[in-house]
Amino acid sequence: MADAQKHLQGLTEEYQKLQTELEGLIDARQKLESQQQENKGVQDEFASLDGDANIYKLVGPVLLKQDKSEAMMAVNGRLDFIEKEIKRIEDQIQESQEKSDKKRTEIVQFQTQVQQQQAAATASA
Amino acid sequence: MPPPNTPASASGSDDAPAGSVNITSLPVPQLRSLQSRLTTELEHLTTSHAKLRAAQSKFRDCVRSINDGVIGSEKKETQGRDDILVPLTSSLYVKGKLTDREKVLVDVGTGFYVEKTTAKAIDFYNGKVKDLEANLQDLEKIVQGKSTHLRVVEDVLRQKVLSGEAAATAAG
């Protein structure tokens, strides 16, 4: 009986660890989403600017003047990168979700098994 | 991620669409977890709402600063007066002079600043305020939906607990 309890506790701990991992991944996914939104906003803003508009980039404490095409390229590059990151994180989320689902069924199976054994033990006693 | 939200039928009517679960048929522990999940969701949405409001008022402040400070308004007697106090920290100011009342630098996000005329800058900020307003309205609808949801779940839960207690006293 104590063995079963210990085993169950181990399983639950593993399950909780998977859940925390999943939460961390979801947080990362949300952060990427907000970065993507911000960059998209900047991209739209640049698209609506005149070609000779003065664009500055904040580097540390100073503003550096930048070409419009250069700035647009930087933003497009960032958006590409963020898109790739989102894909990568989503794959990880899916993987982690599958793992934790599997763990959960394992726990439920184990629990019913223990219950059946207990029922059998009381019935035969 | 939590399992997909089971679309609980709020009214408990018989003609609920397929795949939905009548929440009155759920046991108390499940109702409790549903309740706590809805509460966390609602809290999250409310903080987002407050953050959006704060951002919106910040943009409104920007518009006001341009109108009163840079363009200058006759009513506030800031027109034509170039003397300003520049904040170096939140409690330290130095005297300065406005040299350009035509153009401002606008933070468009991700570390980029764009030089704009005052009129264009005001347009930019007003656009932001409008976008945020639309977002806020969407969010309000969601918050309302969630809170009715939560109320229904709480009602059912209360009934269940009460009737459960009654059954227990009757049996005991």
C-alpha cells in the first residue's frame, strides 16, 4: 500500500513538473505575441511614412538617425525571427501538452488499478 | 494548457447544442475547479483592461502636451512663450527653451522614433487612442460574458452545496 502511495506521489510530482514547464512555454508564447504586435505596429507606421521622413533608433542613451529602408529592413527581420520563434515554441507546447496528457492518463489508470485492488481485497476479506 | 473550455449551457435548457455539458450535471469538485478557473481568467482580463485604460490615458496626455506645450494655446498663455522646464529626473528640472514648435519626435515602438509635424503626431496619438478604445470595448464584452458565466456556475454550486447539506442532515 505504501509503495502504491509513493508511486502515485512520484507520478503526481512528474505531472506537476510537466505542467510548470508548459506554463513557462505559454508565457514565452504570449511574450512573443506581444512583441509581434508591437513590431507590426511599427511596420504599419513605417509603411505610411513619406520616403524622406526622419527616423531615429534608440541605441542605449542616444538616438541615431537611420534610413527608412534600413529601419524597415530591421523591423521585417525582427518579424521573421519572431514568427520562427513562435513556430518553435508552439511545437514545444504541443510536445509538452502530449507528454502531460500521457502522464495524466497514467495517473488515472494507476488510481483505478489501486482502487480495484482495494475493492478486491475488501471483498475477499 | 487547461483542457478546452467545455461550453457549459448557462440556462440548463434541453435544446443545448451537441458537445456542450449541462453544468447542473457536474459534480461539486468539478464545479469548484471551473469556478476558480473562471475567477483567474476574469482577474487576468480585468488587469489587462486596467492596463489598456492606463495606456490610453497616456496617449491622451501626449496629445494634450503637444496642444498646450508645443503648439501653445492662448487660453493657457503658453502661445509664443518658449521657456520650459525640462525634467531631468522626476524631481529635478532645468530651464530650457523650445527651439522647434513645428516638429516632434514620436516613439513608435521597439526603440524607433519618427520625426513628425505636430498635426501628424496628434493624428498618430488619436489613432492609437481609437485603436485602444476598440480593444477596450471588445475586452469589456468578454469580461461581461465571463462574469455571467461565473455567476451561473456559482449559483449552481451554491444550490448543490445547500441541497447536499440538506440531504446529509436528512440522512443523518
